[in-house]
Amino acid sequence: MYQLLKQIVRVGIKTEAPPQSDEGLRLLNQRLQQEILGMFAGSLAIRHVDAGSCNGCELEIHMLSNPYYNIEALGIKFVASPRHADLLLVTGPVARNMEVALKRTYDAMPAPKLVVAVGDCGCTGGIFGESYASCGRVANVIAVDVAVPGCPPTPVALLQGILTAISADAKG
Amino acid sequence: MAFDSLRLHLSELPGAVPAWQGQTTAAELPDICHAVKVQGGRLAALWGTDEQDHGQGYVLHLALAKPEGMLWLRSALPADQPHYPDLSPIFYPAHRLQRAARDLLGIDAQAADRRPWLRHAAWQATDLPLRHDADAAAVFEQGGDDYAFTTVVGDGVHEIPVGPVHAGTIEPGHFRFSIVGEKVLRLEEHLGYTHKGVDKRFQGMALAEGVRLAGRVSGDSTVAYAWAYCMALESIAAAAPPARALWLRALMLERERIANHLGDLGYLGNDGGLAFGLAQFMRLKEDVLRMNAGLFGHRYMMDCIVPGGVACEPGREGLEAIGAECDALEREVHLLKDIYDDHPGLQDRFLTCGRLTANTASKLGVIGLAGRASAQAWDLRAQARPAPYDVLDARMKTHKNGDVAARVIMRFDEIFESLRLVRSVIEHIGAGEIAVPLPDIPSGRMGLGWVEGWRGESVVALESGEDGRIRSCHAHDPSWQNWPALAFAVFNNIVPDFPLINKSFNLSYSGCDL
Ligand code: SF4
């Protein structure tokens, strides 16, 4: 236990506002927090669905929770049920074998619902495209508010995408 | 030669790994497989191709592995009756592989289990998407999706269906638990949800482009797959990448292993109730990813390995930075290992949980990290030793307990070994080119790639077509071999331990749904 506590103290707080450049991202964080406070009373619940990704995008979604990005400190949390979710984060091209499951997940969410499509695959179908096995981009299957390109998008790009979805919702 | 005793006419494939190719009739397959098994070999991959555009029928492909090398066997099957003997009694992994091949091409092992594997509702049994005459853009009429799970009956037995959408940020698949009280009597897996038609997608791609798709078969193993693809293509071209490129490939492969193991150790701590572990290990993983982004231009090193070499040059300073990072990581991971080792709550969750005995692992043909944690000594970095592992002297780690604790220890041990290998690369690497152009490649040539990724071996089998395009390409993920083992490992454990056991295997869905 002593070692464990010592390690916590030694490492200190790693959470950073800006991963690379300073002010631009700090702004982003403040805005993000404000948007979340305004729209979602300080708490945004996200449900992630892998609709057929290569698992690369999931790796970056995982990284959002590491101490550097510390997404929970922004009031954003990942929830286990679509019924608890404000926003659906969808990765991958939509495999035809996942089409029904994705639609059902979307239907199970309470309105108003936001959808962010993640990665080149989510945006366009990516390298997998459309075929007998793939419906292509997420927007071919459910309504998408924001699409975040990248293969996979970095955690910062993901945060920006989430912010954009919330602010778009605030406007409209 | 590794497969001499089979008395087949074999030709050696040029390239980085010891590999041979041969042909045989389907009827002879059981005897050959049996002989290979008796000699300590195993089934590495099984798939099919359509040759009807060449006036033939189908071909069933088997990749059989021994520690010393790989045998790629081809058996012609007639177009009107593409049947072959069921190989699953000899090699357990053949069960699902045969079903998958049947779904895509209609070639049939006539095994007792007639259920589809990859085919859910997106196409019907009469549609064969991988045939050449099936248009790549065609969309089939939806079939029914009523998979017949095995039911367990008895007093108090009930079922828990889970998925395909899981509660966490993970890939989709369906697990059907039959339980009594809180004990798991049976777990049945139903995968294939992320099937994206990768084999079909490969067809007709430029050979040089295919590496990008190979690198997206399973995103967490992008380096392993890209290398395996390039190895196959370079075998076809009979061209070797420059020495510096090979060193850099090994460096990237070991960094991929380190990053994944760090992430897994964090999640395993978390699932064991120690959130501290997640925060600590994810911080270390993020540091590794940032170093990758700085030196290779991509956090996961996607598209960094290209046919003929590598696409990025970290330079001397970059390598020095990696060396310094290795020292820091080694210190940090040792510290965390001590904390994990001394944490009674965590060890209580890890020890004896999700045990896969060596005997079961051997029967199932389990490989890779999970295999080594159950005394299955397969690691081609230490066995077939493709360059630069011939110089690197990788030391294989194994454990005999096969429980979650053993798979945790394997990850710690392999991180330390990978750190040693990375340092060794930095010591050995010389200056020079990082890529050579490949010559034009005639059609009808075949090459094999075989790389020990962090999860286990990635196999890529490639055939060239006209105009520098791919005729066929098949990628095989070690998860094919290891998914069935998960079902054995959870038997008699309690349902709440499933996430921990599952994480300790951390198998790929995308990699085998393809
Ligand atoms: S965008 Fe890239 S990383 Fe994400 S699922 Fe597609 S191929 Fe994988």
C-alpha cells in the first residue's frame, strides 16, 4: 500500500488542458465544459457502438479516459446502456451484420439524440467501402450529426468532434 | 527440411521465413494433417479460393506450422462438388475456419455442424460472395438470422445472452452463457458481426496498396499485419528490404507489443478492482503512443511498414530517445509490477481464475500469448526467427498455470523482453537505406508472410494477379485459434469474472470476422 500511495504522489496529476499546443486547446476545454454545463447540466453520457471497425478507433476512444485527456473530469462519461445516453459514438463502416444492432441501439436512446461518426470508416466507409458485407458510412444507416475523420482520429480530434456535436445541438 | 517426411513434392518459397508450398488431393489431407500433428505441428490457417475463371474449380488452402517453418498446402476441389474431408477431428481450429470458408465460397468439409459462421443475414446460403463471378459491389437479398445456439437443460439452468453490442468500448460479438446460480456451465460464442468482406476487398487492389488494408485487419496489430503482408509480397518479388528497414520493422513490432501489453495490464488491474492500475498503465501507454507520433508520424504506426522497407526514419536522435524511454519504462513497469504482485485483492482475483490447462490448450491448438501462458511453446521470433530475429535472439516466455495471473505475468515478462529487444535493435542497427523499390511482379506468384504479433502470429497468404494487382489475399488472425479456448477457460467460473477472463485473453473480433 505504501508503494502504491508513493507512486500516486510521485506521478502527480498528469491531466493536461492542451496535449500539444497551449491556448487553443485550453479554450477548447473551457468551451467544452461550458457547452456541457449549458446543454447537459454538466454531464454528457456517451454510448459507443462498434459497427464494424478494425478496432483502431476504439483504441483512441479508450485513450480519452487516460489521465492526460481525463474525459470524465469534463463531465463526460461512457455509459453501458443506450437508454442512458445523450450521444452515440459510432466507429467503423457499418458491417451489414451489425446494421440491425446499430439501428436498435439508436432507437433505444431517448430523444434528443446526438450521433458522432468516428474515423474515416465512419465518415465515408473508409478503406472497406460499400460491399456485400459493408453498408459503408454510418450516415447510410442512421442520422449523423458530426463525422470525425482520421484513421484513427486522435483523442483531441475526438474531443473536438464531441464538442461540435453539442454546439450544433445548442444552435439548432 | 521440416516437412520432408511427408513425401510430398514441395517447393521452397523465397523470403524471410522458412516456408514451403505443395499440392495434394483433398482425400490425402487427413493423413497429411495427422502426420504433421504427430510431429508436433498444427493448423495455422485454412481458407479457400475460386479458380473457376482459370477453368478450374476451387482450391482449399491449408497453412500447417511447425516450429521450424510453415507448409502451405493447396488442394484442388471440383467446381460441381467442392467437398473435402472434415479436418476438425485432427485440428480443432478447423471447426470455425471450415464453416467460414463454406459461407464465403460454398466449399464444404461436410462436418456435422452445418451452421453458418460469418453469414448472418447479409446474404443467403446460395450466394457465394467470394466467387469471382460475384460482383464486388453487389448487395444480396437479406437472409434470416436465427442462429441455433446449443441449449443446456437441467434444474435451475438459465441463459444470459450478451451482445452483439457490449457494455464497454469493445468490439461486437454475441456470448450466450448457460449458467446455474452464478456458475458458467457453458459459454457459446457467436462472432462474425464485424465481417466487412476483407478477402473480397483485397481482390483487384494494387499489390502495393494492399498493405494499407492488411494494416486494418485488426487495428491493434497493424504493424504485425503490415509486416506480414510485405513479407508475402517481398517473397513473391524475391526482394529483400534493406537491413536498416528490417531492424526498424522489429523495433516497431516490439513497440506495438509493449503498447498493447501496457494497455491490457491497465485494464486487467481495473477489472480486478484496482483503478490505480488503469490510470498508471494508460499514462505509460500514452507516452509510448506520443513517441510513436513524433518519430513515426502515427500513434499506432499505421502505414509505416511498406513493401520494400519502411516509410519512416526516426534518425539517430529518435533512436536515442527511444532508448531513454526504454530505461524509464523499465523502471516504471517494475515498480507497478511490485504493486500488482503485492496487492492481495488483485492477486485474489487473478489466481486460479479462468484457468486454461496446458492439456486443453494443446488440444485446441491455442497459440500466441494466451498459448504461452498455458505452456504452449510457440513464438516464431524464437523459433523460425525471420530476420532480424535471427540476430536478435528473442527469448520465449512461457508459464504453466494458464490462469488470469499467468496471462498477466506473461505480459509483464514480455514487456521486459521487448524492451531488451528494442535496446538490442538500437545497438545493432546500421546506417543505410530504409526501402528499396520492388520489381514488377508477374501474375500467378504466391508468397507467405508470418509474423509474431503481440497477440500471436499473423499469417498473410498472397497471390499476384494481372497488372500488378492482387488476385487473392487472405489474412489469418491468431484469435481464430484462441476464441474457443475462452469458452473452456470460463467453464465453472462465476459470471462476474467473465470480463476479467475475457480481457486476459483480449482476442480480436475484427481480425477473424474479416
Ligand atoms: S478509421 Fe481507421 S482505425 Fe478507424 S476503424 Fe477505420 S480503418 Fe480502423
